[in-house]
Amino acid sequence: MKVILTADHAGMTIRNEVISLLEEKGIEYEDTGCDCSSSVDYPDYALPAAKRVASGEFDRGIFICGTGIGMSIAANKVKGIRCALTHDVYSAKLTRQHNDSNVLALGERVVGPGLAREIVNVWLETEFEAGRHANRIGKIATYESDSE
Ligand code: RB5
């Protein structure tokens, strides 16, 4: 699995926690987050990273900002992205099983690094159940194509 990680200036601590988890798990990743020496705009990080997931260059994305909301709104504008803003372990598991989410958004001002680590770990480990859920996400893909 190849993961792209990105973050704005408000996501530094969780970003470092995620890097440590990815390295422990031996997962290949690229970090495109800001240098964080000043305030930046989250769409400048979310949109290019989301495009690289949508293109197939990366299997998954993990996007971090203050609340996770800006990153998730921006990511979900990119065709083919199913970004889940998730701050609990149950939702992290279910969004993989039911939604086949390919991007996870997290807010550093909402959850601490320990919980963020558990959320990311479960999200990375959980498989999509497909079946009736594949039909449902297929309807979203059809909507995206019809809207072009
Ligand atoms: C930055 O202050 C903050 O607005 C950003 O990180 C994010 O929370 C936006 O949704």
C-alpha cells in the first residue's frame, strides 16, 4: 500500500504521529505537508494530494488540519475521492468496510495523538466489504460522471 500524507500548519503533531506509525508498519508513504513556518491554506495541500490518490499514484491519503473539515471538504471535490472525516475508531472501521474511503481526514484540534494513531491504524487495516456497499458507492461514481 502507498499512502500520501499531507497537513497544514495546524496538523503538525498528528502528522508526526502518523509518520511514526507508517514507519513502524513499514508502509510506503510520501509526506507533502507544509513546512509549517507560517500559516498556509489547506486547499493548497488537500487538492494536489487528493488528485494523486484519484489518479491511482497512491492507494490512500491521510490529510490533517486543525479540524479536518477543510481538508475533507477540499478532498471530496476531487472526482473519485471518498474522504472520511473521522474522530473515533468505530467510524474509522466502518468507513472502510462500507464506504471504501480512500482518504482519511483528521483534526488535530479535535483529537489527541494517541487516539489519532488508533484511528489511522484501524483505517489502514480494515478492508472494504463490497457487496451491497459497492452498489452504493457505484451510485456516487455515476453521479460524478454524469455531472461532468
Ligand atoms: C487553520 O487555522 C484551520 O482553519 C485549518 O487547519 C482547518 O481547521 C480548516 O478546516
